[in-house]
Amino acid sequence: MPCPSLPLTGGCQCGAARYEIAAEPLTAIACHCMQCQKQSASAFGMTLRVARESVTVKGTLARWDRKAESGNILTCLFCPVCGVRLIHQAGEASVTVNLKAGTLDDTSWLKPAGHIWVESAQPWVREHLAGPIYEKAPPAFDDLIAAWRQEQG
């Protein structure tokens, strides 16, 4: 399904932290790493990769830095009241951020353009994967962005 009209909106469970996205996402990705499985309490995490400048956050976010399976340091931003993680970023200088897609107000249109870290995917999920598939982190996001654009028309 195509991306709904902008801005896209979302936030945490308690409503203390809200955000708007003013530009169409670059791609949507399902990540099957163990950290995303733990963070989402599910089989995978869904991420919208968006231009940093297109995201406006209202409310205060807490910060936690962690080392990703790729070896990169990720900054995780979350609501200090209810604990819902909203954003991952790979450094202050990055021009993109990864928004946790399940925090959008409307998720009915979401479909991942591809899958990363499938080496840790749950066995029952593997048979349903489509789009670019990476056993670990992709060397670049070009294929995932191209697949998203094709899906979006």
C-alpha cells in the first residue's frame, strides 16, 4: 500500500512523546536481529528509515546507547514515562534516523521492503520473507530504498 498523506504521526503508549514525519520515508525494513526481537518482544522489529530533518519530536525523550550486532553504536531514544522506544540513530551526524514503525498512529499501510539480520530470524518467519534479504547488516541501503520506491509506485 502507498504511504498515506503527510505528515505521518505517532508516539509512545502514554502520549508523553509524539512525533511528526514531514517527508516520505526512505524505506521500511524488518530487522530480525536478537536486539530487535527483545526490544519489540516479537519475532522482528519494523523500522522506517527517514531523513532526520523531516522528524519533529514533541515531549522529552530519554537516551540509551548500545552496541549493535553490526558493531555500530546506536543511540536509542525512548519515552521516559512508559519506556516505548521511538527512534534509533547511528550518531548525531547521521542524516537519517530509524523510527520504530509500530509507534505510528496508522500502521495499516506498512509492509517491509526487505529484511536484515535474517540469520537470527525465527524459523517460521523465514518462509514468508520477500524483497532484498540480508543475512546480516546490508552493506548499503540502496537496494532497500529502491525496493521501497517500487512498492510505493
